[in-house]
Amino acid sequence: MTAILPLTDFESVDIERLLDLAFGTDRHGRTAYRLRQGQSWIPAMSAGMRDMTGNLVGVIQSWPVSLRSPDGSMTPLVLVGPVAVAPDYQGAGLGKAMMQHVLDIGDRSAEYRCTMMIGDPEYYGRFFGYDAAPTQLWGIDGPVERHRLLARAPQGASLPAIGDIVPGWHGLAETGYAA
Ligand SMILES: CC(C)(COP(=O)(O)OP(=O)(O)OC[C@H]1O[C@@H](n2cnc3c(N)ncnc32)[C@H](O)[C@@H]1OP(=O)(O)O)[C@@H](O)C(=O)NCCC(=O)NCCS
């Protein structure tokens, strides 16, 4: 299989086609899409994979979100996903490779360390240490199955227990986050 490449190497039309294939054309109504609205994916935490003929067969995107605490303070987080592999290539390790790639970058960075996602704990918990326990008191705009609202903080980092997830990063000057 080919290397993991920057997602900026790919055309948006190909990315959207692969996401439609994996999640259906009605995917834009999902709760995760509300959190992505008006935002741009984070190039350093997004990637793609081609097959031998050059077609895009794997994609991962990550987005800026924040946890707004009851006192109004904002904790920047990275919303990982969608993660999608073309049906013919599923089960061959592409999903794991792309996730690990992004999480390794996040773990080494100051700003992308704490991530969340909406996904299957049987996959993202089992292989990458995601857990629904830290998110039980997090509010989110839209329906979500609580056991699929997942978070991951590497050792030494902590997540606020209570708050609302909102799109984008806020107060970047104070946090030192890249825009
Ligand atoms: C989910 C997805 C990203 C995984 O990527 P992948 O390249 O197919 O999977 P990998 O090869 O990395 O991993 C394979 C392993 O994960 C397991 N797995 C894959 N998808 C899973 C899921 N949704 N739930 C639980 N386990 C899953 C497989 O059973 C396999 O386990 P094994 O190693 O014990 O045999 C990919 O299958 C996909 O795009 N699916 C369509 C979208 C979707 O259904 N998403 C649901 C999750 S939000």
C-alpha cells in the first residue's frame, strides 16, 4: 500500500466522493457535521492514501472544536473524523495506519494532543484508547449516542469534566494555538 500523504495533495471532489461512499450522501445531517460547519479541516491532522493506480482510497480529517466550560472558559480540542476507507480496501489496515499517523502527530504537538470523535468504541477504543467516560457530562448540539461520544487525552493532559462542545477554536492568542 502507498504512503500516507498530506490531504492537501488531493482534490476536494475525490475526498467528498470517498466520504459519500463510506457514510452515504445524507451524512451532512449528522451531529459531527454541525461541529464542522464554517470550519476548515486541520492540514497537519488530516491525511489521505492512494491505491497503486493513484485513486484516493483512504481519508482522515480533523477539525477545530472547543469545550466551553460553565465559567465560559474554552478548552481547544481536535475533532478527529471522518475516517473513511474505500469498501474494497477495508480491513487491510488503512484505517489504523491513518489514525495512528494523526495521533502520533497530535501526541508530539502542544496544540493537537487532546482529541475527541463520534465513532464506534469497538474500533476507536480498542485500537486507539478512546473512551466515552470523560464525555458523559459534555453537551453537544444534536443527537448522539453517548457511548459513541469519545475522547482521548495523552498522559499528562487532562480534559474538563463538564462543558459544551462548540465549533472552532476561541481565544487563540491566549492558547498559542495555530490558526
Ligand atoms: C471504520 C474504518 C475506518 C476502519 O478502517 P479499516 O481500514 O477498514 O480497518 P483496519 O484494517 O484498520 O482495522 C481492521 C480491524 O478493525 C475492526 N473494525 C473495523 N471497523 C470496525 C467497526 N466499525 N467497529 C468495530 N471494529 C471494526 C475489524 O474487525 C478488524 O479487526 P481485527 O484486526 O480484529 O480483524 C473503515 O472500515 C470505514 O471507512 N468504514 C466505513 C465507515 C464506517 O462504517 N465507520 C464506522 C466507524 S465511525
